[in-house]
Amino acid sequence: MDPELIKDCVHCGFCLPTCPTYVLWGEEMDSPRGRIHLMKQHVEGTPITPEMAGHFDACLGCMSCVTACPSGVRYDKLIEQTRAEVEREHVRRPEDRALRAMVFSLFPYPRRLRAMRLPLRLSGRLRARLAPRLAEVNPSLAAMAELAPSVTARVRLPHRVAARGERRAVVGMLTGCVQGEFFPQVNSATARVLAMEGCEVVIPPGQGCCGALSLHSGQEAQAIRLAKQTIRTFERAGVDTIVVNAAGCGSTMKDYADVLAGEPGWAERARAIRTVDVSEFLAGLGPVAERHPLPISVAYHDACHLAHAQGVRAEPRALLNGIPGLTIKEIAESSICCGSAGTYNMFQPEAARELGERKATRVLATGADVLVSANPGCTMQITAALRRMGEPEIPVAHTVQVLDASLRGLRLGAPA
Ligand code: SF4
Ligand code: SF4
């Protein structure tokens, strides 16, 4: 933990009302200011106690405090360093260690995730029956069963998609682990929209995980290994701009130079590639393809790793606003996390459920026809909350899926 970064906090408390865990529990040590105080104690010599680790673990890493802080405190860097320190120093209970080992040996590996597709294609009713039984064994396992999405058929993307009309750019596309295996329709929509807007899209085969889940959970060595692997993949593909459609992956890849700062030669290689969120890229490129009307209202959900971590809020709204007939409905408390936060809903299921239901209630209050979410974790979290609350599931789409429907003149959700 960098003592210089800790010193930047002037204890003003402006961040407190924006912090989801402080909003839930009202405890100073579960606020950004309280956690920074604990970090200070640790750098001054206090060992990491189980209580301290608990307050750090309870942080969602949502970066809402970074947006709110008038002093520019880099809480994002601080919590990343802290989590790695917790993993080095704190001895977790055997059952927690086992759960973490399972999560980090499954989720960052697309081939292993693929093996989960078959059970997920079984009916949702089976999963609903399974969840309460698992809750008796371990609430985290029950949360995993509840969160599992209903997967659609696998989509094989070509290695290269030609630009439609005059070529305006050549970009690489990250397929992602959870996005690629559980939401392949988002990847196909991304490639189509980019192509229709005049981009040649390079989709290197055999892509692995970008390291986001590992980095956000203190698994430093795994994050470094996966970051290097991702850079190598796109270097080999010969592209220097990588378009990403999952908020958590984009924010991690934009941070690669810092992640790899201690690895000789790698920070330069990281800086040589430019990562952009798909909405950021398309808004910057400007439209050429015709937009057909979509007479729907959408509730746009700000994913924390897009809005707070990358500062991308206006671009997806601008893209949606460019569709004739579409209305955007804002969700109350949009800056408060839905509780997904990477692995948070698996490791902290109770707090995550509370935040998920809080978000789902506010989504329903908009009365929108469709929820638009640019992060697969948020999509699963809000859908699971609606299901648990017994509310009808509102259709959820990624920004590019809405755009794709408009560009092709189809209704949203029509088969590709
Ligand atoms: S990252 Fe989110 S949960 Fe963690 S301290 Fe900041 S606002 Fe609170
Ligand atoms: S993190 Fe920023 S907003 Fe929060 S108490 Fe410190 S200086 Fe104030």
C-alpha cells in the first residue's frame, strides 16, 4: 500500500454517501475513509487482523468513491494494492480458501467455463430448486446457482470481419470469458455493429481471460500472467486498438501498464496497445450506418467499471439517443453499485443480494421496456435479483445489441 496515496485523503467524508457499503450499514470502517484509515494503520505497522480483512473484503471495488472524491484520492490503486496484501498476509478459513481456489481456477479459463454451458442449458427451474439446498451448505454456492444465466447456443465468430463500405478503422476485439461463453450474442452484435460502421474487426482465436477478476480480487500473479497473455495475443494479431464490450475487462486492460509496471519491458508493450470501450469507440468514430426506428424505452444501467473506473457515461447514452423512437429512462441512484462487482456476489452473497434487489427495484420503477447493461456481471446480478423478488424478468440487452437491432432494422431480440 503506497503511503503517499494514503496521505492524499483529507478525511472530508464527501465519498461516504456514494459508498454502497456505507449506505447499507452506516459503519465508518465500511466507508472509503474508514478503509483508508485501516490501510494507514497497516502501513504504520499494525498487522492485518481478520476484522480488518473483513472490511477490505466487504468493499465492492466499485470506484464510486473515486468519482466522488474532490481530492483525487486514488482509492482504485489503494484497494488493488490492499487486496494483494490481504491475500499475502491473511489466512482465510479453509472453506473460504476452497471457494476462492474453485472460482479462480474456473472463471478466468474460457474452456473450463464452456464445460459449464451444458448444465446451464438445463432448465432454470432446476437451478431455482437447487439454490435453497446449496444455501444450507454454503451461501456462495447458492449465489452461484442463482446467478447462472440461461445460455444461448454457442456462436463461432470468424477471425476477421470485413468492414462494410469504405474502411474507416481496423480494430481488435476482445471476446472475454463470461461474455464469450455466456453472452455470445453480445460479441456477435459487437462485431456486426463495428463492421456496419466501417471497421475491419480482427478477432484473434484462442483468447484467454484479460485478468480482470484476478486483479480485482488480489490474485496478483494470475492477473499479471493473464495480462501478458492478452497483450501477446493482440500483438500477434497485428492490431493496436482493442475494442472491449465488458466494463470490467476494459477498465483492467486500460490499467495494464500499471499492472505490469514491475515486469521488465512489459509496461511499454502495454502502452503500445490502446483499449477502448465499444461505446467510447463508436461515439468517437461517429455514425455512418443508417439508424432505423426502435420505438422502445430503455433504462440505462451505469456499470461501475464503465462509469466510475473509465468515466464512460455520456457515450452509451449518446449512441442510444441517436436511435429514432428510443427513449432513455434514468435509473434512480445510478451511481450505486448493483452488487455484482466481479466476484463480490459470490464471496459476499448477503450484501450483494441486498444491493441487487435495491437496484432491481429502481430499474422496475422506471417502467422501461428494456434494461440496457454493458457488463455481463451486472446483467446476471440484476436478472437474478428480479427472479428472486418474483418480478417478471425485464429483457436485458447490451448497448451494442440495441444499436445492432436499429442498424439492421429488426426488433430487439430478433435472431441474428
Ligand atoms: S470502492 Fe465502492 S464499496 Fe469500496 S469504498 Fe469505494 S465506494 Fe465503497
Ligand atoms: S477519500 Fe476523498 S472524499 Fe473520501 S474522505 Fe478521503 S479525501 Fe474525502
